[in-house]
Amino acid sequence: MIFYHRRAEEDEKPAELRLYFDRGRPVRVIADRSSRDALTADDTAVARQSIAKSGEIRVLFDRSLKAPVD
């Protein structure tokens, strides 16, 4: 994964979060148009969750390529 984007529900903060990855490591955060390279504990947790979810999606994608075509 190289990019993760989330728009929050109504009163959540940050309203918009973007994480950029390099070789599986989060390297930059943009939260509500404020950019930083140092991740907070919350940023790290979101990065871990997004990496785990991307792994699940990748498995499903790979399986779909191997599925027999009728």
C-alpha cells in the first residue's frame, strides 16, 4: 500500500486523514491540510489497521484472479 485516505463522520477529528507509505512504512500524514512526517500514536494505530485491511483486500483480489471463469 502506498496511500490511505479517510473522511470522518460528522464530529470526528480529523475530518480528513491521509497517510503515505514507503515500502510498507507510514512516512507522511496529512490531517485536515496540516502535513507532518512524525506520526502520533493515533496515526500509528490507523496505519496498522489500514495495512491489515489492505492485506485482507489483497487476498480477496488474488483469489478473484484465480477463480474459474464460467
